[in-house]
Amino acid sequence: MSPSSEDPSGRWGEAQREVEDFLLGGERTLRRGDVAERAGVGLEQTARLWSALGFPRVPDDVAAFAQADLDALALVEELLGDEALDEAEALAIARTLGQSMARLAEWQANLLRRTIADRGDVDDPDAVVDSVRTLVPLLEKLQAYTWRRHLTVTAGRMLSAIAEAEADDDGDGRTTTTTVGFADLVGFTALSRAVDADELRSLLERFESVSTDVVSRRGGRIVKTLGDEVLFVCPDVAGALGIAADLHREVPDDEGRLALRIGLAHGEVLPRYGDVYGPVVNIASRLTSHARPGTTLLDDELTAAVREQGLDVELRSVPPLNVRGYKHLKPHVVREGRTRS
């Protein structure tokens, strides 16, 4: 929403202000210096946090902040004061939250826009404002519920990992052992040129929705989606293989589009702000790049774990790979069936 030359009365401008005040819980009457002073936080530290959250810098003489901004800064100061985290950790949390929420907000804004258009209210500023006032609180409640449910699951994993680290003299509690997988759409660039925007959106939504369903029901977690690729983790070896098999079956549409290639690797990873890091992640990515359409490649560690557990799958060795950063990878193709060398 923005003022238009065809809007001499400023109805859209007023609607925009109403929506912004509603979302922030009040008018923006505070300057950056006011917020910093009242929260007891230095101007430079305030600027660093604001930037880490992904917001553009605001001139010092512009009243761009509301009470909600002051309350949020006070929460950060409380965390720092209680030594729950240091400034570097606070900035890292701010960056992670900012990136995640920016993507979520972009999607939700587009959802609101489509909903308003479907209702035929795009030409009525008052109706648009009413729609925002109705839909946003519902999305906010659902968002908070979903976050708590996911936190319940991850808290259980965290406590299990702590218990395992206590029982393992070599464990340091900072890394965790899991299977990492990448699933990549084959020929996505060519496909995106062959279909229109609506069909491309539909295909991507299918890929993301099916991937989310498959990974969650097999006990895994989607780490992130990168356009035509999804990164997931699964602590259970059989679950990880099941995810790969189900993705190959369920992602392609009726026309056989959206074929996948998948790479799986097993070992220790470093979890950090919802993401995972380490050689295992890199190896899974390299294997994905070299997998043939419709196949899944496993690394040595995962192949050994599959054999150790006696899982009912077929393993077939393929020629060693020399890839960037790793020489002589010895992958295996996995298929449902009997295990063999």
C-alpha cells in the first residue's frame, strides 16, 4: 500500500499508517537516541542490534520507533545483564531471527495480499485495513503455537544429547551425530523457463510441502530450503533412508516432473542457530551433485551404519569420486530391497 497520484485524499497513505501502527502496537514517536537512553543501551550497540535484525539504518532525527521497539531492546539488555549471553551471542541470535522472520513476513504479506484480492477488496483501503486487523492476530497465534510445539520436540532432542554426552567421556555436548541429507530438483533451471510463474510457484509449493511432510513423519527436520534444494537432518539411520525413498516416490507430479537426486552422509555436525555445519554437511552436498536423477548416494559412514544395523536395502558401490575438498569418496547407491556389497 502506498499513496497514489489517483488518491488525492491520501486514503491509501492513511491506511498504511493505520496498518503500521497496528502492527507495532502504537504510534512511532521515539527517535533512536530516545530508545537507547530509555533502555540504557549505548547508541552503537543499539545500531548493531538493529542492523543484525536486518532493518535499514534510520536517521537519528526521525521518530521511527514505538514502545514495542523499546520493550524489545529492554529484553535484550535483560539477557545481557543476567549474563545469559554476551553481545556476540545476542547479535548472532538477532541475525538468525531477522533472517528467519524476514522470510516469514514476506510470505505472510503475499498471503495477505492474495487473500485480500480473492475477497475483491484491493480497491478499498478500509477493507484492506480490516483484513489485516483480522488475519494478522490469527497468524501470530498460530505462529507462536507452532514455535512452541517445535521447541518441545527440539528440547527433547537437546536433553537426550546432553544425557548421551554425560555418558560419553569423549562427548563435549557441542556436536551431535546425525544423518544429513540434501534433495535437489533435477533440471530446475530448464523447467523454470518452460512454465509460467503460477505453475512454477505451484511446483515449488509441491516440492516444499511434500518434503516437509515426508521429513517430519519420518522423524527428521527440515533445516532450510534453498529454492530447488532442501537440506534435512534425521538422527535415525533407517528414518533417513526412508525419507530419501519417500521423496523419490512422492515429490514428482503426475507428469513425472520434479525428479530428485539425493545425497546422504552420516557423522558429527555442529548445530548452530537452527543450521548445521561440518564436513558431513559438505559431503552430503557433494554427493547430491554427483547423484543421477532418481537415485540416492550414501557416504562411507552411512553405508557402514546401514550394514551394521542390517537394514533391508540394496547397496551398490559406484566409482570413487574426487570432489572439491574431498578425495576418493567411495559412495554407494541405495535402493529398497536386500543389502549387498
